[in-house]
Amino acid sequence: MSRSYKNVRPKKHFVYSVEELMALFGVCRNTVSNWVKAGLKPSDTLYPYLFRGAEVARFRDARQLKPRTPLRVGEFRCLVCEERVFPEPSSLSQMRMKNCAIGLWAQCPDCGASVTKIVNETDCDRIMQCANTNTSLDSLDEESGPVEAEIGKVSPPESADPYFLNDRILHEWIKYAGRWSAKTVDAKLAAIRQFEEFCGGRAFAKLSKNDVARFRDHLKSRVEAHGDESLSVSTVRHSASHVRSFLVWLIEQPKFGRLDRSIPKHLTLPKKFAAAPLSMAERPIPTVDEAERMINLMSEETIKGRRDRAMVAIAFLGALRADTVTSLRIKHLDIENRIIVQDARRSRAKNGKSLRVKFFPLPSIFVEVLEEWVEELMALGFRPDDALFPDDKYLTKNAIEAAAKRIGAMGSTFAISSAFKLASHLVEKQFSPHSAKHCIGRLGLELCKTPQQTKAWSQNMGHEGQDITQRYYQNIPESSVHEIIEEVGHHESGTDTFEELELQLQYYEYKLIPGTPEFMAAKQLVRERDLKDI
């Protein structure tokens, strides 16, 4: 494997075809064939070959050069690939050195570069004998190598690794799973592999209701476990859901028609696993004043600091998720009209949702910070199609001039998470990027006075229905709930009927749908009560 493969990270639960390996590592088909000869194990002996990600990672790690690790007799060190390789015997040649040592020359089978090695007389004779008989060099001492070497087609022993048995059907499922995001597919695959491991690698075609029921009971027991074996209710619920959705798909496949159709139902968990847990501590959510203080206190001495300030500012201005912020481009921001374009084709938006977000009403410092950042980017030579928040390495004029193509968005949310961690520390709090969305949700509670305003606020946050905004982003702090209940109970007796008090309580708990007769009646009662208190 070549130098460029260092940063290639095959996913251990994934299953790759030959074409997918070629695309992942940027190699040709012959190179993959050479890897198989050198010890990369396919999942089975069928064609076309499939490879489990964990096996690809094992083979890559075994091939990487490690300091002070001696080479095997027929093994050469390629300084271009930075890998251990076994050259083709036909490419070998020898030359006696001045100090009576023998030098061997050959060609790297992966990159074609020349490789050399100085050997003694005995090893030279063994290596050249392989060249004369066209025998693979990895056969000289294959029992001592880190990668199992085989000649010709891979023929696994009769007791094949059971964890490879389901790779073909999982490869088919991965094609079907392309409808979800990469993170979702990874989470589902991890749960499926966990189920496979629990069943001892048993072929999915032989699954029984008992296997599934035992796995369900195993998940339930891990909630009560201690230490490393313990799992949260949420993790168990998601794992069961992922495996169940896979089983629903599996029983519909042509070669799995004999499976019991009720198998997926055996992964249904008790109702208590669906209940929302009682939080011991409320999630910290910044107020608008705290958000403004964060912006004012953040450093603007360095360009990285100014970028981080702008990221925090736009997260509040648009109630945006971290992934969306870090994937925005300059052209997605229209400061003059106070609009952020969330284009799902170019930005990482949840559920592929595209919309135009109007800046929420916040202090002017938020817009000023963002406007100054865009002006600084344009002065450096950035173009409209470049990232709005580029990686650190592009934050210089020389880096911009050296970049021939457009500058892409950051691949992770690490930068904005770090920015929020630093900013919240300045106000002696601990806020996550998603807390900005909650802050805007609560601000809507204070500012929206009519059903029309409430609905517009919800839509601008990217929610299809107001119930999502109310349920997840407009929860009243527990301390405020207690104060409201006390206020309801301390009014003079006989002022309101029991039904009126109950209606007002439902209004304060946001259980009424805005615009309905009950909502309007409750709102009127609350207004009348407020007038009496004045």
C-alpha cells in the first residue's frame, strides 16, 4: 500500500467489493489481486470477491513499515510506498558489492518503484531460487510473517472464520441502506455486527426466534449491568431498533424466505424502554444575554479566533446545527437581506432539508461579527463557492493562492464544538453548539404573541410542525414551572372555576395547539389574570 493510504480508514463493520476497495485506496484491480496473494483474506471463495473492513484494516496495518521490525527473507522495503512488499520473482536481479555483500534489485508490485536489499550468500541463494522457479517470495518463511501468505486463489480451511459468513448479504443490505446518511448506516451496521457476534457468527439464513429473543434479553440485562458491560436505555433501544429494521428487510430477500416471518417482533422491548428518562439536571441553555457576552468576550486577535466568533454568531442567528454551520459556503450567506440559505445539496442539513433562514432578532453584535468575517475572507481572495468557515490551513493569503480548486468545507464539527467550549467557558458555563437552537426556541416563547408569529418562528427554525418546536425547544425550566404552579394556587378562591384553572395550567404547559378555541380561551383567561395582578 502506498504512502497516500496512511489516512485511508476502512470501516471495520463494512463490506467492500473489489471496485469499492479500488475507489477507497485509489488503486487498480491488479493491486487488489496482489494484496490477496500477499494475505488479504476475502470473505469467502466466491466471485466477485468481497472483503470485510476489519480484515482490510488488519492487512493494511500488517503491511505498514514499523521501525526496528526485521524484514522477512523475501521481503523488501519500498521507500516510495513505505510498505513491506514481496516483488515479482521475474523482476529480481543481483549484483555483488565492493565489500563482498550481495545487493538485490526488484520492482515494487504496488507502485512500480525500484526496491533494493542487501543479503548474505544463503538468503541470496534462496531468493534467486524462487526467481528461477517463478515461486512467490512470500513462501520462503510464511510461517513467521505478520500477514498470512498464500499462493494462487485463497482457499480458507474447512473451519472458516464464522464472522465472514454473512458478508454477502450485508453487502446487499449496504446498497439498500444508501437511503440513509453515512452516520446512520455506520450505527446500524455496528448493531447488526453486535447481533452477529452474539449469535456466534451464525449464518443469518439459519436464524431462529430463539436467537432473536435471547439477544433481546441480553440487551435488557445490560441496562442493569455494572461497569463496562452497562448500557443506557437509549443505547439498548437504538440497538434493538437497528437490528429489527434489518431483520424486517432480511425476511423479504429471496434466499431467506424460510425464516419465520415473526422474527422481527421478538426484538420488541418492554414499554419502559420507550419512556423518557427523568433528567437529574437540566440541559444548560444560554440566554440571549449570555450568548451576547460570549461573542463579546471571544478573542479577535487571530484570524482563527475571528472565525470561531463568526461560527458561534451564525449558530445563534440561524438556529443552525453544528454540521450545517461547518458546511456552509460564502454564497449561502446574504447579509444584506439577513438570510442564510440552507442548501441540502451542498450543505450537511438534517434529513436533506433545504430552506432559507431569516436572521432571528438578536443584538446587532451578532450580525456585525459575521459581516466583518465575510469581508475578511473576500480580502484574502476567497470566492463565493469557497467554504464560509475554512479549515485552519487555509486561513492565510498564501494558502488561498496555492489552492487551485475551490476550498471545501470542514469534514467534521470539531472546530465549532471547540469554539462553543471556549466561548461558554468565558461566561463560566458549558454550552454545546446545539444549545444555540434551544436558546432561539425559548426566545420565541417570549417574543411570539400571535399564532401566526408562532408558526413563522417554528418554520424559520426548520421545523415542519409547531409541535416539534414546542416539544423539544420550548420546554419551560423546572424552576419556572414550579413558580407558575404556585401562582395558580395562590389566587383567591372562587375567582376561577376548576375547569378554568385546568385550562390555564394546560396553557402554561404548552399542551394546547395555538389557534384552537381552547388555546384562545386559555390565553384570554391568562390575560385577565395578569390584569388583576397589576
